[in-house]
Amino acid sequence: MTHFQHVFIQNLRFYRTKAGFSQLVFSEQIGLSQNYLNAVENGKNFPSAEVIQKIIDVLNLLPYQLFLESPNIQKQDKKTEIVQLACDLKQKVVKQLDDFIENYS
């Protein structure tokens, strides 16, 4: 397993559990089998771009968040925390706007 894959796996687990999803529920949300998700989280498979898109959509993430090292650093300075909150809010607003536009198009 490459370092890149290791970082991705750590982030996927972190954000999945932070969102309160079990592997079973999350795999259903992204439309894949639990066995496949388990294989991804254990480094046996690496998801395609399409699967990564489903993951970020369900977890309401910006794509780069799955590839940053150490997203769960306990002691973030206030500026970093505020920027992260702003990015999270931006992602939620963009998703809600996209949903709204799709529903009324």
C-alpha cells in the first residue's frame, strides 16, 4: 500500500465515523457492497474516481479533504478551525443550491 492510499484510508474512516455511519450504512448510502467498502478500508482495493465522488457527496466533503494528512489533529489553531468550518459550510451551501436547482429545473 502506498502512502497516498494509507492517507486516503485514514481519512475515509475518520470522516465516515465522524458522520456516524457504520460500514454497512455507509456502503448502502454510496451504493456499494459492504465487502467492497471493507476491502477499501483495509487497503485491498482502491476506489475509482466515480466511487470517490459518491463518497465525498455522501460525507459532504470537499475532494481534497480525503487526501490531506492528519485530518483529526486534536490541537488546531483557531484560524485553521475557522477555515475548516467555513469550508464545511461552503460545501453544504453548494450542495443545497445544487439540489434546489436540480429540483426546480
